[in-house]
Amino acid sequence: MRLLTRSDFDGIVCAVLLKQVEPIDTIEFCHPKDMQDGKIEVTNQDIITNLPYHPNAFMWFDHHASEAVRNQQVSFKGRCEVAPSAARVVYDYYAAQGKAEKLERFKPLLNEVDKFDSAQLTPEDVTNPQGWMLLSYIMDPRTGLGKQHDYQVSNKELMLKMVDWIEKHSLEEILELPDVKERIKRYKEDEQNFKEALLKHSRQEESVVITDFRNVVAPVGNRFLIYTLFPTANISVRIMDGKQNETVVVAVGHSIFNRTAKTDVGALMAKYGGGGHSGAGTCQLPVSQADEKIAQIIEEIKKTERG
């Protein structure tokens, strides 16, 4: 059985849990947009987690609000519901089937995934992360570590290894592994540069902070740091070059500290071919239409926040 999952902390923990209860022999990391666009070949030998629904899959687990709405009339094996993490959805599904005992030892880890994926964080978690929180940033593709290729092992190899390490090692042991230490070192070295890049390429319009990293080689950094630098903003719009500059990526999120935003981000992103939760989501835009669409997105957010 093959598992198709996302290459992030939540996707990795989904893989760890599913390996305890299903005969998973292959893990493949996929981008949500590729799944949405039908670029991934899916068969009845595949389990999908933390990615958009595909009718061919044997099972599907997800927790994104936009997917729950999009597929509310669809019949499938598995579970899709709004939850702090996709890993929580997987755990609850198998616990209801009497298999909680097989997953019990991962419950403390599950609480950490819930906390990170639903962004229930303190300022200290952002500015001085420790333990699982630090590892979660190392695994988060939005941190940017995967864009650099001068490591001993590739990002994909690291993520595959991480599934095995989480199964077999303690947190303390994982943090001491050379491949992990190498990335933690890079993360910490780039912290100040990232902060300076955010300040240079960001502006605030009303309650919206906009960071435009197009044509910029952005340093590695924590995606939540922006909210500590612009504390009066309640929502962020981050603009980046897409893969091979074929698209422009727009990532929108409610501030995790100034929790007054009203915009339903997942619904807004779905209008532009993307998706997400009520508080965070992304879309990819054609380069030729990006400026126009970004202006529309920002205007719609400002209008909602004013109202």
C-alpha cells in the first residue's frame, strides 16, 4: 500500500500513525496543488492524507475546511473533518475502530502536531522554539530549508528518514542526529537575515501586512515571525515565486497573536483555485494575472476586515 502525504510535520506524523495500522510499504510526498490539478496518478492501492480528495484512492483523511465543504456529498473510506491536524483525524478514526492501543505512545506527539498545525503558539514558540516545536519548523516547507541543496541528504530523504526516526527514537535522540543538526544550524544562522528581509519587503495596509518575496532569494525563516514584527496587523498576505517561476504563490493567514481577523481564508483562496482553513490558506496564480488577482485578494480582505 502506498501513502500519499504532504511533506510537513502533520504529513509526517500521519505517516507514522498509518504505518502502525495499515500495510504501508511506500511513502510519496505530494503538493496539494498537483493533487488538485490531477497531476498525481492515484489508484485503489493508495491512502491519501493531508491532501485534496481523489476518487480513486483506497482511503482519504483530511482536516482542511475547504476540502470538507468541497467534498461533503462524496462517499469515501476514511474521514474528513475540521480538526487541529490531519494526524488527529487519522488517530480518531482508528481509535473509534478499537485500535487506539497501537497509537497510544504517539499521543504526546499528536498534541504537539495539533498545537503547531492549528498555530496555537506563544511568542516564545516563534522567537525561541525548542524540542518538537523547533523540529516542526525544520520540517515545515514554508520555512524554506528545502530550497537549499548543500546538505548531506536531500530534503525528501530527510523527511522519509524522519518517519522512521519518530517511530524508533526519542525527541532528544532525533535532535542530535547529524542531518537534523545541520538544518537547525542553518535555521538559526539565518534568523537575523530573515527578520531583516521581512522588514524590507513588507508593508502594512490597514490591518493587512503584505510581504512580497517575488524575485527575492529569501533567507530561511519562521513564517509566524511576521506577526511579532507587525503586532497591529491581524492578517498576512505573503507573495512568492512558484515552482520554476511558473506561478505566483499567495499565502494568507490570520495573525496567531492578534486574533481579530474575520476573513474566511479557505473560502477566499478557493475562489482563486486554492484552499485551506478558515484561518490560513494558499493559492497559485498565473504569472500574467498575478498583480491583478493579488490586488483583488487584498482588497477583498480589507473590505471584510473593515466590515
